[in-house]
Amino acid sequence: MVSFLKKNFLFLAPMAGFSDSACRRICREYGADGAVTEFVYAGAVLRGIESAFEKIAFCESERPVGIQIFGSDQQELADAAVLLEEKFAPDFIDINFGCPAPNATSAGAGAFLLKNPPAMYSMVSSVAAVLKRTPVTVKMRTGWDLSSILLPDAARALADAGAEMITIHGRTKSMAYGGEADWKLIELTANVSPIPVIGNGSVEKRSGNQLNSSACAGFMVGRAALGNPWIFSEIKARMHGAEFSGPSPAERASLALRYAELVSNGTRSGISRENISHAKPQIMRFLREAAGFKKLRANIKNIKTLEELREMLCAYV
Ligand SMILES: Cc1cc2nc3c(=O)[nH]c(=O)nc-3n(C[C@H](O)[C@H](O)[C@H](O)COP(=O)(O)O)c2cc1C
């Protein structure tokens, strides 16, 4: 059972290359109720590829947290799910049927499965059959393109196959990340689905009324949370009809530093206190709206260590 769900539950979306453990922890601290790890290839999990486990590793404060897997082979997905259940004890295991990237679709995985619903359903039932105590959930798009929309029927079939929650990104694969998410279809599905539906797709643009009157059990926020974990409090304030005041430049700077500290603790290869170069794009995101950012950005380009960053941000904090 996805027993942790409560009304208007807010998830941080899985975002490959961005929603690392540091990002997930910060979003949880700033109002997200749960998170999903970025997707990992089932085959990589089974081969014990270290970088796959790095993406998955989470700390207790991130719970409830789901691990997301993708693949094209149902046996591989089931075996990977068993391994992950044993090794990490996540709160749920999510199967990705939404990734539009050619490296996923050309391998018959991610959004490619939207073209073959029976294969989706058997993947879900294979995974559900082998998990001992972990719910299996699904994240999908509405269909491959506008001429092949799968919802709401797929919700019933996925529930019959053993899925316990569906996150619907209200865009088709063909739309990638552009255009409007189809919230009418998300709501229609949530109204008839036997299992909880989590609505996804530019949630930050939904009004308080739309969110409060939704048939969805919760919502998932993606891009709007990048460098902006305050979005969760903003959305919650909107739901409660309360005012929200955004972060000051000092708050942005101190959160940028906290992110850098968390991410440089040695859990992500290539990033350490002595070399935070690979974390700089993410650090910049926290600062993007801070006053004086232009000058700061130029200066941050030239630094390498956490200590240098700390010194630079001291002027703001
Ligand atoms: C950079 C990036 C990486 C993403 N990686 C994943 C992923 O690993 N798994 C997944 O299910 N969706 C992934 N997504 C899709 C998001 O989870 C989300 O469904 C999508 O961005 C729509 O939500 P939004 O409009 O709030 O951004 C990714 C999106 C972006 C922008």
C-alpha cells in the first residue's frame, strides 16, 4: 500500500542529472512530501554499475522515497526490483513509461512502451509478483502522440496488473516538454482510477482552486523545483489561500552553500570538497534570481573548492 499518501501530497519529480540526494533532501526540507530518484536502467542495476547505485542512494530524511527503474525486458525489471528492494528498502519502486530520450526509446524502454500497452501491463505484473513488501507504481505520459492516448483505460489495466499508484505527466511523448499538459485528461483519469493518481506537468501554474478541487491524490513538481525548493511552500500556500513571500538573496545564497556542502560529501563521484566543479551548474540555479548574480556568476566560474565558494557566498549570507 502507498500508505504514506495524504491529501494534496507533493512529490519532487525524478529528473536525471538533477534530482540527486542533495536536491531531494533540500526539497523535502522545504515542503516536498516525498521524492522519486532519477531513473536507472534495470540492466545497470543487475550488473552492479556503481553510478547507478549513486543515483539511487538516499538518506532516511528523504522518505517516503521511490526508486525509479526503466528497461525493456520484464525479467530484468523484476530482478532489478528485487535487488533494489533488498539493498535499499525504498517506500515504492516506480517504473518509467515516460522518458522520451532516444537512448531510452531506441532500446525499447521508457516512453517506447506507450506504443505497446500489453507489454507495460506485463512488466508491472512481473515486478508486482516478485516484490515482497514494496508497492510498485508507474510514471507515464498520456500516450505516444495525440492520436494514441491511453488514458483513462490504462489506469484500470495498470491497477489490475498490480500498480498501486500512477503518476501522469499530462503530455504525450511527441510533445516532449513543450505545450500544455492535459489536465482535463489527468482529472478524468483520477476520477475513474481505482488507484491514486498523481498529476504532473507544470503544476506550478495550477491555481489554488484547481489544486484543491482536483481528483488527484497529489501532484509532482519537476522543472519548477530546480534551484527553487521554495516552490513547494509556494504551492502549499496557494492551496491554503495564504500569502507566500519568496526567498531573499541571502536565503538563496545560504541554500546554494548547503547544496554544495551536501553534494560534496563524497557520495557522488567526481564531486568533493576539493573539487565542486561538476556541481556548479546546480549551485548557480539556487542563485539565479539573487541580486548581484551576474558578478557572482563570473566569479564562481573561477573557483574550484567548497571553501572558495563559502568565502564568496559569505558576502551574501
Ligand atoms: C532534466 C530532466 C530530467 C528528467 N528525468 C526524468 C527521469 O529520470 N524520470 C522520469 O520519470 N521523468 C524525468 N523527467 C520528467 C519529469 O519528471 C517531469 O515528468 C516533467 O519534467 C514534467 O513536469 P514539470 O512540467 O513539472 O517539469 C525529467 C525531466 C527533466 C526536465
